[in-house]
Amino acid sequence: MNLNIETVTHDTHYEVKVGGELDVYTVPELEEVLAPMKQEGTHDLHVNLENVSYMDSTGLGVFVGTLKALNQHDKELYILGVSDRISRLFDITGLKDLMHVNEGTEVE
């Protein structure tokens, strides 16, 4: 199980591109990258899942925790590039109503 993570800092947001599978084995690696970004609370966070082939509930959990941390700083979480399968996970759990989830890779 391989996870690829790339980060770019922009003036107003952090961009995190994730590739591979987000599951119980790989989520700690993503959490390690996101932790300083969400604790700092100075930028919105754009997470691109365009190259994620699989995500389970632990993947959803990391985004819930990130959203809570960013909300404390009045910052936004954008989940971008989601596939139909991953989009359904956000729909079924009701998380699509709480965070910005887009199939496209740009913030709408």
C-alpha cells in the first residue's frame, strides 16, 4: 500500500495532492502532513484526491478532524478531484453538507 503526497504552499491556501489508497494503513502518513497545516490555521486547505483509487472510513475520519481544526481558525477545507465512488462516501455519510467536495480539481 503506497501513498504519494505532494504539498504546495500558495498565498491563501495549502494544496495537498494525494495519490494511492487512503485506508487504515496509509492515513497516518497523510495525518502527519496535514497536522502542522491545520494547527497553524493561517491558510485554507485544498486536498486533491484525483489520484486516490480507494478510500475507507479512516480516510473520511482524517478529513472530519481536519475540518474541525480548520473551523476553529475560520478556515475552509476543500476536497477536490473526487471520483464517483469517493463522492458517494461523502454523500452517504452526510459530509458533503459539511465541507466543500468537488469532482473538479478547482475550487468552485
